[in-house]
Amino acid sequence: MTSTSDQNSGRAPHIPVLLRPLLAAVAPVRGLWLDGTFGAGGYTKGLLAAGADCVIGVDRDPLALQMAAAWAGEYGDRLRLVAGNFSDLDQHAGAPLDGVVLDLGVSSMQIDMPERGFSFQKDGPLDMRMSQSGESAADLVNTGSEEHLANILYHYGEERASRRIARAIVEARSAEPITTTLRLADIISKCLPRPKPGQSHPATRSFQALRIAVNAEFSELVQGLAAAERALKPGGLLAVVTFHSLEDRVVKRYFQQASGDEPNANRYAPVKSSNTARFELVTRKAVGPDDEELAENPRARSAKLRVARRTAAPAKSVEGAAIDAPDLPQTQSRKGRR
């Protein structure tokens, strides 16, 4: 969907990924929904058009809510915008929900704005803060110890050359602080082989890892899943769209545990009782984009959708380690020499 601000800015339209299969999986859409990653409003508009009585749009990025002001009034009291994190979505809801949708990771709106510092292909300040507050990527890159940076790159980006890249970052910043996206991308690229045609940019995994660290994305995800479980009424639906394997692993593991669909590690162990299931799986496997969507939006190629329906079982707390949420090992010091 193209918003007015997209047209006026000349930026590419922001297309909500996997919207068609999401709406098909949760049909019929009705009642009160919460879009925990509002962004450019694509999912919210889709839910409202499909029949939701009201959607609560939550986003921690102030710019997302500012941009929505131009069109939000068209929906009257059917749309309520909230500044906040989706990890607190049960508090933002104020009432039991019929559905929750979460679109994880960075939005195309943020990537397309060089001044936000998310892109390794456009020069801008090394920022990456979704909330536009707190520690930036530049702060992390210029003050983190070599060990801490290597751990971030390895555990959040699955970067095999994490130690080599961390060493190069520390060496480069000793000469001059690293403050721009292209300088960091160049430092990383020099540590890795030149990519072959069709391969991703050498800085892809490192930028992903730093963005996750800056925005505490896995902590947000674990807390957000637990908050959705508390907020959804029996029969309510939780739809989650992920964009990389680490996110999808966490969501898959959470739904397996919460639905009682988790395979037994020991075949002699008692079968888990389905009576305790807090969710029922709507999508047994992750749903990806079809050829039509890939033609419309190549950025959808890595997206996966998982949907589950809440039961009447009491909500339980969620531990990150139990659902394979990546975490950093304890280091002696996060701070390093400049």
C-alpha cells in the first residue's frame, strides 16, 4: 500500500509482507485487534478493511505515529494509536483482544531513510535506534569491548568471522570514531571475501546483529509473546511474521511449547497433555510468500508467517532460554578502549 507521505517523499511504497495469507489464516476478522509493530500501517489498514471493529496500533518509533496522523482520522474511533513497545501490549490493550499481529525486525520505512542508520548501502549516521532514544549503534561500536562486539556478531548475526570483524572495528576506531554506516560497512567488507553474484552484502549479518543488540529485539520478542498470551481472549489469534532464521526459531519453539506440539526428547517420556495447551496451531508450518508477492515485493523473500489460536488455558510466563532466544554470554566488561 502506498501512503500519502510515500508519494510525497518519492520513496518506494511500503508493502505489508504476507498480508494476503495472514488475512486468510485469521478470517473472519472481527472484534478488537492490536498491531504491535504499526510501522507504515499496512497490517492495520488490512485488518480494518477485512472487518476488524477496532485496531490498536502500537509502535515505539515516534516517526511512525507522526506519519500516520495524515490518514488515521479517516477511521475515527476504529483506530487508536499508542506510543510504546509491543512487549507491553497487554497493558496497551486495556481489554481482552480478538487478535494480535507482530511484524518483527526493521521496517522498510526505517531502512529506506539513510538518516536512521539501518542501511549498509546508504550513508548515514550509525544510529539504528527504533525508538530514537537510548544507546545508538555508534555508541555500541565505539565503546564495546572486542569480546562483547564479537559475541554480538556471532550470537545475533551468526557471523562466523565475528572475532576478525570485532578486532578490525576496535583497530579502526582507535584511529577515529566510527560514526557512519558506510564506514562500518567498509570495515566489515574488508574482513570478508568478495561476495559472488546473488550472495548477500558482506555486512548484512553484522548490521542485523548490531540492530538486534541496540533494540534488545530478542528480549522484546520473548516479552511480547508472553504479553500476547495474557491479552488474547479464548479463540483470539496471534500472527507473527519473521524475517530471519533466529526470529523464526524462537516463534516456532514458542508455539510448539504453548500448543503441546513439542516433540518429546525421550520417546519413553509421558505424552504431553493437550488439555494444558495455551494455543492451537493454525499454521502447522511457516507460510512464505508466493510468486505473485515476490514479484510485487522482493523484500518478502525471507519472510515467514506463523499463526496460532488462544485456548482457555491460563497464561504462563515465558523464559527466553526455553524457547531458544539467543542471549549473550557474560563478559568481564562491555566497555573497551576507543
